[in-house]
Amino acid sequence: TQTGMTYCMDDENFYMEMIMEYRDGDKTAKLQACFETEDWENYRILVHALKSTSLTIGATTLSKEAKTLEAACKEGNIRYVKEHHAEVMERYRVLLDKIGRAQ
């Protein structure tokens, strides 16, 4: 939360707006669809957005994991993506669930 507040200039209302946008911008289905169809370019774009938005709200671990998936896509290391996609998506789902329950 502290990291997210820092990115939001310590403005609690702005931080809450960012949290709601994060929740409403759920990328789970799109990421899963790209993963299943092996559309790695669009997967990379979506995981890049996940990296950035996660960092903005202070979800630093998820942001780092998404960054690693993005780098793997850029490098063509699809094996890494396939091995780590599920765990990153689970962390993302858990975070979205926690945000939803906090409302």
C-alpha cells in the first residue's frame, strides 16, 4: 500500500481510484486467451500493462513477475512463459479477489 500511495502522491482518494481502475481493468481473460492461442505479441503487451498497473498500486511482487514474463516474451523464451504463466495468473486473481472483498 505504501508504494502505491507514493505513486499516487500520498493522495488516498487518488489511490482508491487507481485501485478501482485496476480491478475494473481485469486482464485475466485476455491474458489467458492469448496464452491459449499462443499469441505471444499480444500477451507481451498485456503483461506489460499488468506490470505497470500492478506497480502503480503497490503490488511489487506481481509487477516483477509480470516484468519477467514480458522479458521472456521479448526474448522468445516461450518455455519460461508456459512454466510461469499459471502461478502469475493465480497471484493476479488472488489480488483482484482481495480488492473485491475490500469494497
